[in-house]
Amino acid sequence: MSRHPVPDPRLLAETAEGPQELSSRAETPEPELRREIGAVLRLPESTPASGDLASGSVDIEVSDDDTMIINMGPQHPSTHGVLRLMIELDGETVLRTKPIIGYLHTGMEKTGEELTYVQGCTNVTRMDYLSPLNNELVFSMAVEELLGIELPPRATWIRMLLSELQRMSSHLMWLATNGMDVGSTTMMIFGFRERELILAFFEKTTGLRMNHNFIRPGGTAADLPDGWQDDVVVICDNVETRLDEYDELISGQPIFRQRLVGTGSLTAQEALALSATGPILRSTGVAWDLRRSMPYLEYDKVEFDVIVGTYGDNFDRYACRFNEIRESIRIVRQVLDLMPLGDYRTQDKKVTPPPRARIDESMEALIHHFKIFTEGFKVPEGEVYVAIESPRGELGCYLVSDGSSKPYRMHIRAPSFVNLQSAPVMMHGGLIADAIATISSVDPVMGEVDR
Amino acid sequence: MSSDDAPGEASVAVGSAPPPSAQPNAQASAHPVIFCSRAEYHDAVAKLRDEGFELLSDLCGVDYLTHRGRELPSGVEPERFEIAVVLTSVTQRRKVRVRVQIPEGDPVVDSLWDLYPGTEAMEREAFDMFGIAFSGHPDLTRILMPEDWEGYPLRKDYSVGRVPVQFKEAPGPR
């Protein structure tokens, strides 16, 4: 009698994802298998999907007897949330990988259609929870684009300041989790410690450490707090000196380098073909940064360098993010000097609610206040796509308005969602141990992947 | 509803010539928008790729069920669904948006996967959320919803659902 009876099919039905899963080679349809194996994606550009892959360097004739499909996640400490990977292994070598996502899907794009433009930021800010301000920023910029309103200069500069601080905190968080994944727990504690400095400033400014709803269509929710310059200088000085310490601690550390150098590499052509953006694309040597290439806000008025790598391996991605923190500090220091005085939100009465004091004096102010918070403001018909450079890559917002006060369609082009496709390519042919470092260096935020 | 687009239907380009690369802050709405028919879609994108749009930034579906009267250039027949594709040229520093109308009765369109492998997940998402099928896609399965999910959540005729509230007059779920 078999010691492992066949499980009840009703139980299987509840746990299996069916065709979404990675299945054995015998059961996988030909085109899908080619895609998965040709993880080294169809680079002969002339005949991409038409069957030339078999002749490439990839061995398509591995039989199912030689390989093993293992499941990793969705509850695995190294998968950064609820990422589930199914990996086909030949011994210790990764052959095929398939990310299975959707465990954190909460229908935020659908929710976005039910919320007014005023409320919209509270929704989008929860997508990429490591850089919420960037989500708010891209949504607000898309709404403003449709409204056709001009922002007072201070609002733009406040946004830039917050966006760069956010990039620092997000990358510090990444340094921490990456450290944890490759075994450097000291780095984990350090990264979280420095991020705390920045989050404390955000709390002081916006009232919350995360999910701020601070950047809103029409400007920001409030002005910067008194003495913000001192706080920001302290953050910059601290992070800057400590970055040098980290450099000493890990950049040249032999174990750390052995885990990262040469593992999970990606070429520039592959990165472009897979629509990867952000540090992943830059680490392959393509100097593509929307802040520089298609400037938004006032990024054309500050000096910074676009950090690029050479080999596109895990170490290059580490180095890119590491040095982007330094560039962000550089930008923040310039913003300190350039920050203009004035309004922090537009004075358009249809968009911006009146100040509290005016409500007691003026009937119109009360009506406007009431209208904005119940109905919201109407946005002219049209479609717009706005993209910004979030810490993870191109963060886009495609907004369709039908002239009412709610978005007709709100689509967020989430960089993590798109970048995740390059993970199987990076992991192909590597060791299973390096897969952990590779997932980490893709930096997926599952809130944004699944939305 | 005719499911075949006349191949002779010319693409309609809206907006001026692409802006020069050095123009700052002209990013968002300055993208030129190209409308093309379903039959020409794949070739039009292939042509754009040859013109130097190396990166496909975004692909998303839109359901225009309750907003039929949207503004479209003459010659473009509004349909229920639409696919909007944003292409980026890294070398020329510009973006272009391609919009395709997809009829309700036959929501099928060519996959761009053979041109841009990065559309794999995006097309699966559009399929999952709108039920638009992409012919030529290697692995068209649901990506965010469970495999046995019924319906396409982002369609306009798909209800949001409701949490029941414990009041006498309150409507129940759905």
C-alpha cells in the first residue's frame, strides 16, 4: 500500500494554480517551453519567436527525469513578500523559473475608478509601499496634466525634495534587505537605522511614516515644517558619512563580492527587450534615467550623475543603487539652496480646498470645501500617460477621464511588475543559491507587482 | 459587428511631429498618439521598433463601455475596448503612444511578444483584467487573478462588490 495516497482532488483544486504554474517539460506546450527555456530570450532579433531558440546555446532536450521542479514561496523569507517562484533545477543549476504572482492583488486599479481624484492618492500610495511619495507624485502629475494647471514653484521643489529623500530611503531599505539575503545582518540593521532618519522626517512633514497622501493634485497637502532645512542637513550628513562606512563594510568584503559579482547577469539588449528600467537597465550600461532623459519637475535645474554599470550582474545593480543614494544626497543639497518661497499648492479654487479660517468667514469657501470633499473636482476628458523615475524604474500612470470627478481608468505602469520578468533570465544557468541574491537585486515590491 | 478591419484603412496620426529631444518638461502630453486598426497594429509597432523605439514601456487595456462618445480622430471607429501601448526610444529620448480599437464581439489582437518580449506579463494582465486575447502569446493565462476566476474584473460591467453592512435598509453584497 502506498504511503502517500493521492490527495483529495477537492483539496488540490484549492491549492493548485493550474496552468499558471510551471509544469514539467512533457506537459508544457511547445511555444511556452521555448519561451521559458529561451529564458535567454530570442535574441536573434530577426526571427525572434519563430523557433530559432533550439539552435542556440540552450539545451532544449533535457528530459524530465533529470530535472526537478521546486516551489519557493509565496511564504519564503527571501522572496520579499508573497512572490512565488517555481524553479526547474538540474542538480543545483536553475534551468527554468516562473514567477507566479497575484497573491497580493487587491484590485487597486478598480478601486481607483471608484475614488474621486481627491481621494485617488490615498489609493495609489499603497502600491509601492517603499516609495509611496513617488506613487502620489505620478498620479498627481497625471491629473494636473489633464487639468492643465500650473503649480507654484515651491510645490514643485517640495515634491522634488521628498521624491529624492524617498529614493534614499527606498534604496537604503534595499541595501538592508539585500544584506539580509546574502547573509550580512549588520547591513540589515544599518540600512533600517538610516531609513528611520528619513521616515522620521516624513512623519514630521506629512504626519505619517508611510502612505502619506501628502502630494496631491494641485500641490502638496501642507508646507514643509519649520526648521526642515536643519533636519534635511542632518539626514544628508549622516547618510553620507555612513555610506562611506558601508562601502568599507561590504563593498570590498570578499564573501559579499563572491555572492554578487558575476551572478545574475543581464545584457543591455535583454534588459531593453524585457522592458526593464531603473537600476536593472542602468546596471547593464544604458544611461536611461527619466530624470535626465525626459526631465519632469525641475530635474533639469539640478546637477547629478546617472549611475551606470557594465556587466549587469548583481554587484553592478548593488553599486548602482548604492551610488544613486549619493546622487540623491547631491540633489537634496541643491534643493536646500534653491527652494523658493511662496505657495505650496495652486490657488485654483476648483482644485484646492480653502484654508480652514476662510470657511468661517465665507459662504463660497464653505461651498467649495464641501464640493471638493464630497464630489471632487471635474477633470476634462482625455487620456494621458505620465512617467517618472521611481527608485525601481519607470513608474507610469495612464489616466483616462470621461469628464467626471472620478478617473474612468487609472492604470499604473508598475516598474516591479515589469522588471520581475527579467528575473528568470538572470537566474537561468546560475546556481539556486545565487537565485536568492538575484531576486533581491531585482527589488520587487509585491504591493506594486500585484496592485 | 464586423470583426475584420479593412486593411486598407490608413493609420491616423494625431499631434505634431515628435518633439526634439532637448525640450524639457514637455514630456507627458507631448507624446504623439498613433491610432491604428487592428489589422495594422502589429506591423505598425514593428515599424516603430525599426525606427528606434527599443523599449516598450507600457501596455494596458481600457474598457469604454460607458464612455462611448470619446474624442477620436475622424476615420477611427470607436469600439468597446482599446489597447494603449507606450513605446520609448532610448536613443532619441521620446515616447509615442499607439492606440488600437478592439471590438466587443471579437476581442482578439495580435501579440507584440515576438517584437518586445517584455509585453509577456503586460498582455497577460490585459487578458486577465479585460478578457482581450492576444494571438501569438506563448502563455496566455491569468496572471493576477486565480486561474478559475470568472469574469474580467476591470471591465465596466463587472461589479465592484460590497461588504454587507448591518443595517436594515442597506443593500446586500453585489
